[in-house]
Amino acid sequence: MTFIRPVARADLRALMALAAKTGGGLTSLPADEAALAARIERSLRTWNGELPPGERGYTFVMEDAAVGRVVGVCAIDVAVGLAEPWYTYRVGSLVHASKALGVYNALPALSLSNDHVGCSELCTLFLDPAWRKEGNGYLLSKSRFLFIAAFRERFSDRLVAQMRGVSDPQGHSPFWDSLGYHFFSMDFSRADRLCATGKKAFIAGLMPGHPVYIAFLTPQAQAAIGVVHPQTAPARAVLEAEGLRYRHYIDIVDGGPTLEGETDRVRAVCESRRIAARVGEPPPGEWPLCLVANEHYTDFRAILLAGDPCAATLTLSAAAADALNWRVGEPLRLVRLIPEGKCP
């Protein structure tokens, strides 16, 4: 059984091993021990209530109980853009018109934006390829929604998720090569490492502040705008199924899409509910998979189990109760894993 829990200092080596498997481009999970150790400390200080909103961030890991191994990681940043700028490019148009000449042209352009300041960000999602099965990817991504639902007052009214953009195995990004490279004279891999170690705002500050006409980019860069890396396509589909949407904002480095949505309209947030629980023999029959979590702030746990999403009481196996750190009399939070209609 796999379960989600808060990150701990002892997970540093496991996070380094996961970072080595990303292939680059996942800037919030760098293969940098100091940066990852700092992220762990930031998470622990967040749970301890030691940081202001703009610096708070929660990091969770997925652990396989059978082997005692960390196999995935995900995170939530509470409020982006308050501690340092959080830039995107807005994909829009600039109009050039002359009534005298009868000319009207709406030209696609990129404008530097910080429209998402204060939003909570879903970030740092990565699952070991060997564990991409049995619903683990769904659990890793969607468990964050149950944490948000349980502690709703700690998060913004809007959620964003910046998706990894297109790059090749050799570390080339067509978007960066056509735009960012000309202002930095550094390759994408180095720019990616700078972003990973907290210098993305520095890069944004040296990017052109005026709009960039998309027609001036190479055809390959134009084709990469708003497109995710093939390995990120499943993560995008999961978030879009929950109600997040691409609204024409992209990453300034690789051109990947930014998804966004209203927190209280995200399906797994608004449809999740508290439910009584007991340990016993699960009821017979074919039941859908459900996300189930405790509501312990500093000892959060989430798992997948088959059960009746509309039942008044959830029956847990002893193993599931242990994985959730559930104690008799405590409610749990539950939601159907895949959207298939609400309970009557």
C-alpha cells in the first residue's frame, strides 16, 4: 500500500534520488542537495507556523509501505509572488490598425505578467516511473486537494499549476532557444538550474519588459507555447479533470502552460466530505476507488481504497487504518477518485 505523508528531514536522500530521474525541466525538484534540504526545512517551518504567508510551502511524499521507500513527491506553495516576483507570459494580441489605409491586424504577442500574485500553487509533482501504476499518480496529485479542503483557511481562493514545457533529452527547449537565450547567452539547462535554485525572479528581471511578437519566434518555439512535456501530459489531464484550465498564461523559461481555477470549484475540494469510519470487513461488491485522508494537520495521511463514496460510514481494513494513522472516533475526509457524479 502507498500513502501520502508530510516530508521529513530523513527524506533528503530519497528526494535526491527522485530528482535524478526527472530528466531536467522540473525546476521545483532540482538535483541539488542544498536546495532540497532548504525546501524540507521550509516545509517543516510552515507546519510549525514559523513563516509568513508568502514563504509558506507544504511538501508531501508518497511512501510504499511494503518496502518503506519514498517513491513520489508533491507540494503546495501557499501564496506565490509575495516573497519574490512570480512571473508568467500572458498570451494575447496587439492590434495595429490604420483607418486611412484600411489595415487592421491583431498580432499574437507575449506580455510579461504577475497576475497570479497571492494564488496558491500546486507544484513539485513527480512519481518514480516504476510506481506509475495502480492509481499512484492520481493519489499523489489529488491528495493535495484533500489537504486544502481540510485546512481551507490556509490557502488562497485561486489555485495555479505551472506545467513543465517542451524540452528534449539533450536539454534543449525550443522556446528558450528562440527567446530567453538571446537575453542571457546561456543554454536552457543552465537557465533551468538557476530557476531550480531560486533565481527565476532574476531571470524574469532580465527578460524584455515590453511585449514580444510571437511571429518573431521560430516555428518550433511557436509550436511549444502552452504545450506540456510528454511526461507531464498525464498530470495536466488529472488537473483539468478536476476543473483547472489553461487561460493563456505560460512559463517564461520553457513556454509550458499555467493551469488555474477557483479553489472552491475544484471537484475534489468541493465534493470531498467528512465521514465516520470503523475498522472491519469491507462490504462485498465492486466499489469505485476513493481518496481518503485523515484531518491531522501535522500528521496528514492519504490513501486510495475501494469503497462506497456515498456511505454514511467508511469501513477500513486494519492496514488502511494504520496507513492513515486513524484513531477510533475520528472522522476522515473522502471523495471519489474519478469524477462520476455526486452522491444523492
